[in-house]
Amino acid sequence: MSGAVPELSIDKVAPDLDGVQVGDSVDYAITVTNVGAGDYSADNPAVMVDDLSDVLDDATYGGDAAADPAVGSLQYADGTLVWSGPLAAGASVTVSYSVTVTGAGDDQLTNTAYQPRVASAPPPRARNHRSASTVSTRTACPATRSAVACRR
């Protein structure tokens, strides 16, 4: 098909965090799908960026990111997870990772997975995107915090 254009759809899922306490692990899954008629290639890869900076004030990254199927490249640096790679029309890849709740921060695990406007990884906290999926969840009041501190 001549002139076919690829297009990404990004869907991010996190579990319900009611009852999550300090030390608990939280698993995230991001499904990146090429909903366009054209293919992303090695020369023109699909790119998904997940900014974890608003999660990492409350949790630590598990260092366990994986892509299924294992295509493209997956990199983590400075609170940002980036997947890039070829993706045929209609194909999907699911990126999964975990964080462990520390009890520090604002008790919010908020992050956004998005496609940057340029096919290279943007600087952390960049907000220029075409397709995005945000997950915002509130952790339960950690046992180490006072009830007053958790009423927001």
C-alpha cells in the first residue's frame, strides 16, 4: 500500500492501589499498538516514553522492564523508560515493569506514557506528544504516616 502511514496508540494499565502499603510492589503494563496502515521500521521506529518522575518520589523502580514480544530496544535512565523499535501495522508490544512503594513523597503514583513528536527520546519530563496514556493512582496511607498527613 503506497503512502500508508503508521500511527501509535498507547494504553497504560496499573492495578487498583487501595490497600497498598510501604514495601508493596506495583506492576504497570503499557501496550503500544500500531493502529495505522503503514509499518514502523528500524530506520523509522515507533517510540514510547514513560516518565516515572512523579512515581519515583513515592517508589523505587524495580529494574525489571521487559517488552513482549522482545522486539526493539528498552532503556531506562534518569526516571525515564523508553521503548523503540519496528512495529508492523496492526502489531502490538507490551512493556511491563514494577515499582516498590517507599512511603515517601505525595502518596500519588502518577505517570504518563507517550509518543514523542520526534522519533528520538526527548529529555525527561518533556510533554510534547501525539499519543499518550496517563495513570494516576493514590496509594493507601502508609503505616509510618500520621492520619492527618494522609488526609488530602
